[in-house]
Amino acid sequence: MSAVELNAEQLQMVEIIHNHARRFPCNETGDAQLLQTCYDYMDAFKRVMDSTSRIQMDDICQRYDGFYRFAKLMEMLARGIADGIVDVPKDH
């Protein structure tokens, strides 16, 4: 397997996330809608992140703009939690 090849499971998860993110317009309203629906896709996203190299993730993000958009949203969310801007319920 070369550095940019994905196995069938990885590719399936990437495409599911990509297709979901592309359902929403690329504007502030669409980003809010995507954020409201991202929970069901977070496990698949983490599995892709944990099972791919940096080179593979870069390639995925170049080829799948919906996946890239989801990744950027997760990055912003994580940064907001770390900075204390986003509140996380105590039971999580």
C-alpha cells in the first residue's frame, strides 16, 4: 500500500463524511447546520484520523472538499473547547 492509498473501510468513511458535509451550503448557516449534525460522524472521522498518516490525510483533504470542511470544523471546535470558548457538559 502506498502512502496515499486507503483501504476500503477508510475510503468508505471518508466518502460518508464528505457526502454529508456537502449537503450543506458553504456559508455561515450551512456551517451551523453541519455542526448540529456532526456528532454522528465524529467516530468515523476519528477512526480515519487514527488510521492514516499525515500524507494520507493531506491527500484526503485535497481530494474531498467535504471531508476537509468537516475536518476544519472539528479543528475549530477542538480549539474552542481548549480555549474555554465552547462549553462541554460536565458528564462528557
